[in-house]
Amino acid sequence: MKITHKDKNFLNYIMIIAIISGFFFLKSYVGLIMIALVISIMLRPAYFWLFKKTNGRESLSVIIIVLSILLPSLVVLSFLLNLLVEQSISLAQYLNEYDYSNSEFYSYINSNFDLAIQERLSFENLVEQVIPHAQDIASNIGSITLSAGSNL
């Protein structure tokens, strides 16, 4: 089968459409790709040094490099997650103990929120409302972090 000039033009148009649609699908990942590129450039000397020290064992060198980044990151994230949970519980307890009969509080609410929102605000037993959802929040931190990172 002979490919004509018309077929080549059609294939070129299909290729252009595929490249443009691929760009739209991948544009949210450009920031993450750039971060990965910078990290890989920074760790290249360490990889080659480990490659020599492990007598040319490429897999072992890669595993050591990945763990040297992953483990400290997980430790820092666990401390930050613990701090976030502690601060959230402390805030919830403070809000639960706050005296909402204060006229200043109600004047602030009345001046900044419409009536429909005011009716949905329930500050009574706030700790009991937040604590059952703490485990769901903590389990979704990873996906929240990833979605925030893709917006870079």
C-alpha cells in the first residue's frame, strides 16, 4: 500500500491533535515533573557514588536513594500530621468552651453572614462533631497532599 500526500497530511493532523490533547492532559503535572527533574539532577552524583560502592548493583543503589528521600519525608510528614491533629483538637475544644452569648460574637456573625448560613452554624458540642471525622481526615491527608502538589 502506497502512502499518498493526502494520507501524510491526515496523519500529521492526527499527530498535532494528539500532541495538543496530550498537553492538556499533562499540563497539571508539569510542576511535579519539574520538581522530579531537579531532584534527579541533584541526586545523580549520590547515585553514581552508591553505584560504585555497591559494586555495580543498580537496583540496590536506586533503592537506597529512594529510601534516603522517602523515609525522612515520611518522618517530617508524620510530625506535621501529628501537630495538625493536636492543633485541630485544641481549636475544637476552645470553640466548644467559648462563650457564644457574647454580643460581640453575634454582631460579627450578623454583619458577615446571611441568615441561611447562620442557621447552619452549630457551635454546640463542636468537639463531638469533629472527633468522629478525625480518622477520615487523617486517612485523606495523602490524597490532599497529592492534589495540592499537582497544582504547583
